[in-house]
Amino acid sequence: MSKPGVSRISISLPPALLEDFDAVITNIGYDRSKAIQQAMRDFISEYQWDAAPSASAVGTVTIIYDHDVSGLESELTAIQHQHTDLITSATHIHLDSHQCLLVIVVKGPAVKIKQLASKLQGLRGIHQLKVTSLMEALAPTNSHSH
Ligand code: NI
């Protein structure tokens, strides 16, 4: 699937967009090639989710919820117990006297991550839910040292 070497491309874009882009990447110490590669991986991750639902992904489901809603915490726990094949870990942080942050780390088919997220999203008392997913196949594989 992956060819060795590099491909060079030429693209057209509005000057103002390039200016903004250069300002941001200079700030974070990236060159254009590195920044565009990362932007392309993010873009593919975002859309491959729909195009290749069975592709393996890693990511997180991050939830802020109302800890006072009765039954919600046991429901959240029950759902996590139903998806032990997908969930690698979870962290619970008590934000204040009413709100909790739950970060669930997931690894598995993108479609299953999406299903888990929509199941959680539907619960009463969820204030915010965000899914981040990275397609495993897109991760650079040539510099893995641990
Ligand atoms: Ni809590």
C-alpha cells in the first residue's frame, strides 16, 4: 500500500489562507511539508470514518455529565462493561460538586466506536460529548521506538 520516497505536489490557494497557515506553523515550529502532512492525515481520519467504517481506529470518547442525574452513573458503567472489547481504559475526574469528566480510551473498528459514542450521547444528563479518532493505518510506522 505505501510507496517509499516522497511525492511532490503543487497546489493553488488564496494568498490570505497561506499567510494564516504560515503564521500558525511558524508559531508551532512546523515547516509546510510537515504541517500539510499532518493536516492531510487529520482530514483523512475525519472522512475515512464514514468511508471505511470497519477500519481499525484508536481514540477517546470524552464526556462531561451531570453527576446528580439519577441512574446516569450506573448506566455509564453498565455501557462500559458491555464494551470491554473496545475500551482500553477510562478516567473519571470530579470537576465540581455537580459535574464529572469521563475520558474513555477506545481501540477497535471505527464503526463500533461511533456506535458506543451515540449510545452514550443518548443518555439523559450528558452535557457534552466529543469523539476523537485516529485511523491506526495512518500513523507513521517508520520511527516507533518503544
Ligand atoms: Ni465525579
